[in-house]
Amino acid sequence: MMGIDSMMKSSKDLWLVFLLVNISLLVSCKDNNLSLKERIWVEENLDNGIEILSDDKYYFSDIKSEINTPLLKDMCDAYHAFTILNSVRNDMELFFRFNMEEAVLPLEHLKVSNVSDETIRNSANKYISNTFMSRNDTTGIVTDEYNHFKSILIDRYQVDKYGAMSEEIYWNEYDENKRVANFDSILTLRIEDENKARDFLETHIITEKDFDKQCIYLKEYAKTFYNGKARDERFDKLFLKLENQMNQEKYSIYLMEIWRLWRVFFQEGHSKDSPIYNKIYNEMRLVCCRTILNHIIEYPKDIMAINQFLVMASLDNINRYGEYPYGNQVVMEEINLFPEYYYEEDENN
């Protein structure tokens, strides 16, 4: 089942002020010729990337009046609860990695009133309180409190609570071959000749009018840049292409993959001490989830959209600690998004 269970030192005041005041304007600016990445590095030259998340708010406040059914309340609760889960985890990592006492201070005042479900709200409060109280006693980054709260959320927001969704149904619906003729030949071309594939895909991104097909061409176009051997001047504008696609506020089942690719390419550093721009990543996550939620408001029986929303809401931040022991966890995202570069196909299968 393709549900949610399948899937240095202190920050500069200027950096925090800039993000809190201006980041929404940056994300929503669709006509600017610079991507978010370019604007950060060129205009502001801010390169800290050690960001406290628990002092920020990611709410669906602009469409609050439309959240008037049990399904929509669940969607918003899931998003907000997973944001709390991941934000506290992020700030605990800063506390341990960089001895940042200021990273955990916001936990004392972190509010969960935007979660309407009383059971989940109480669990969130308990998670926050226990994490803060045990911060000096914890020897690991991923605490028992984190694992317990995450298991509660995964159990509460299983997609099969809202409709039938098997792995077979999911992949049948996601199959790009159903939307793009000869899609497999594009995959082959991308592996064999990245430059030629890039030219082909760039042309189709420009001429294609169907949004799903645009997303397919764009995500495959982005993947031609992954190994770094054939990057050219077009790579610098890749971020703007991906951001413009997300900012169109049009629904596609491929929107989440567009965001994940954008995030992986944005995240250049692989060290545990590298700048990690989770605030920016989560701002764009909110843009995409709002788009999916608006689609669900209009089509409340679209189980594929419900699944995409829950999975995207639950995806981890780029954490500093995790399954990959030698750096931050963007490597695990890369392995997931670009398996062809990491796994040799079994010739006998």
C-alpha cells in the first residue's frame, strides 16, 4: 500500500528575520527571473542554513473557511501534526549537533491549537513536552518520543481510511506510459545520451499544454542533470523551471516528485554540518500541499490525491542524522529518486 508508512553554530539573526518576513514573498513570486536558490545566494548571500523550525508556522489559514468536512479537517490535521513532528526533530538535531540551546527553547511555547483532533493534539503536546524535558538525558537524535508520536500519526492517517488504495492501483495510476507515448524510450535516452534527452525534453516542456505531461517531461528533464557529468548553463535555470511549475497551483499526481527533485538539487551539501534549507523546502511543500488540498476540496473522492497529500505531508525533512551514517539524509532521497545510478539491474530478471 502506498500510504504514509511506505514512503555551525547558532543561526544569524539576519537569516531568521529574512526568512520569517520575506520567504512567502519569495515563494509566491512567479515572474521573477531568479530562482529561490539564486536569490538567496546572489541577492542576500546568506549561506548559514542552520535553521530553527519550531518557531515558524505552516498553517492553511488562507483557506480555513473551506475546511468544513471531516475529510478536510483530517488532511489539515495530518499536515500540521507531521510538521510539528519534523520541526521538533530538526531542532533537536541542532541542539545535539551544534550545542544550540536556542534551538529547543521555542519548544516550551510551541502551540498545537491548529490541530483540531483532540487526541492528536494531546499527543502532540505530550511529544513536545517530553522531548523538551528529556533533551539533556537523550543520547540519540531520534528519541522514543519521536518514534511514538510518528507511529500514532501513521496509524491515524492511513490512506485506506478514506478509500481503496492498493499498491497495484497506485502504480497503475502513476504509470507515465498511460500519459506519454513511448515513455520508456525517454528513460532509455536519458541513460544513454543525457544531452540529447535534455534537448528533446526541453522542447516538449515548452510545447506541451497538458499539465500532467508537462510535469512528466520536466521531472525527466531534471533527472538528466543528476550525475553532474553533462551539466551546462541550463542547469542554473532548472530551479526556476521547477519552481514555476509548482507555483502554477495546478494539481498533478506528479507534483510531489517535482518538489522532491527540486529539494534534492537545491540541497548541495551532504555533510551533517552542511547548510540545510528546510525552511525554504517546507515553504514550497506548503505551496504544493495547498494545491493538492484545493483539488481535494473540489474532488473529495479522489483517493489518489488524498494519498499524495498524506505522503507529501509526512515526508521527512532533510535530516542530519538517520539511515545514512556518513552525512545528512539527502543521500537517501537521491537513492530513492535516482535508483538507476545506485542499483544494477539483475540481468536474470
